[in-house]
Amino acid sequence: MHVKKKPLLLYMYERVKASNEIDEVIIATSNEESDDVIVKLCKENNIMYMRGSLNDVLDRYYQAAKITNASLVVRLTADCPIIDPSVIDSIIGVYKNGAYDFVANTAPPEGMTYPEGMDVEVFSMLALENAWNYATKPSEREHVTFYFWKNIDKFKCFRVDLTYNLSNYRLTVDYFEDFLLVSKILEALYSKDKFFSMNDILEFLDQNPDIFQINNKIESFSGWEASLTKDLDNKVY
């Protein structure tokens, strides 16, 4: 998907690179032919990438982390193209200043206060290796960090919350309506400041309620349902 002839993935890469806390960025895509276009984009823009299983995304992340020799892993999903670099740094800061295995701002989702689309998850390489070794449910292999926050007896987890609830704003791109909304945001804000903040986005949506309403009927995290159904079928990796 493109906005002003620029792929959403490049908008996101640009914003992630603006983080003060991230040392290396690697795009972990699949071996499927349909993702050849992502590899082409990475090669054209000198972006590090690796390819792995389509469904076992946990393995894909683990192999990517091993390539970079990371001790701390930050998970950012490509459906969050307008992620705020300062939000990334804030969540990483909480992880670094606490004795945690896993820190996030939108997981677990029940009661979260950040908008979906500002998702940041931070965890140690040791925790990732633990999950890679022991996670067996389809949902745990497809959704990389399920194994952490669904096993709080094994991991010390912490969710970062705001003092006010902004979860009614939907800034992710999973459906066409999401793309329309994010396109409007980029068209309005990018030329003024390519690193516009989450607060800039919210102010723009508050001033343009017709745009805010474009995707407000979509249920958050509905994409998890298919893999949770597979769990019930007792399919194990």
C-alpha cells in the first residue's frame, strides 16, 4: 500500500529509525512468493531483512534476533506505519529501568489505554529463546509475544498505561478503512513534520471527526481469532 507513491512500510521504517533507543532494524518477512515485493523494497533501500516461516512468526523473530546478536528485542509490527518514535523510546525506557522480561503498551489488550497502532513490545533475547523452545500452541507461534503475557508465572511482565484512555483511537492498518484513515493522516501531517507525534495525530482526528469515524466500527484485535481457533483444534508445532 502506498501513500503519495511511497509504501507504508517505508514510512514506518523512517519513523522507527528515528528512535533514540534502537540500534538496528531488521524486517522479518516470510518465504512466501507474495512477500518478494518486501524483499525487493528492502534491497532497493538498503534495509536489513530476513525471511522465514509464514505462520511460525515466533521462529522468524528468533532467527532475526540471532542475526543481529541482540540482547534486547523490540517488536514492532508492520500494521503500525505511523508509530511515534517517542512512544518506542518511552516503552524501551520502562524496560531498561525495571527488572522485567517483557514490557508492552498494548498487550495484554484488555484494559489497555494506548491506541492500537502505537504497539511496542520489548523483551530479552533470553525470554525470546525460552518462548521459542517451549511455545507450542498455534496462537503462540503466530503471535510472537502471546507466550509471555499468557504465562505470567514464567515471565515478569508489565504493561505501560497512560493516565487517560486513548484506546478508542484506531491507528493500525488491517482493513481498507484503516488504510483510508492513515492515508488522510499522512497527507495532512507528513509534509509539515515527517516525525509527527501521536499527540499530533490525535489532535488532527479530534479536529476532523469525519476522518476519525472512517474505521471506528472495526473491532480491535479481531485478527487473533483464527489462530485461537486453531488452538482449540489441538494443532501443535
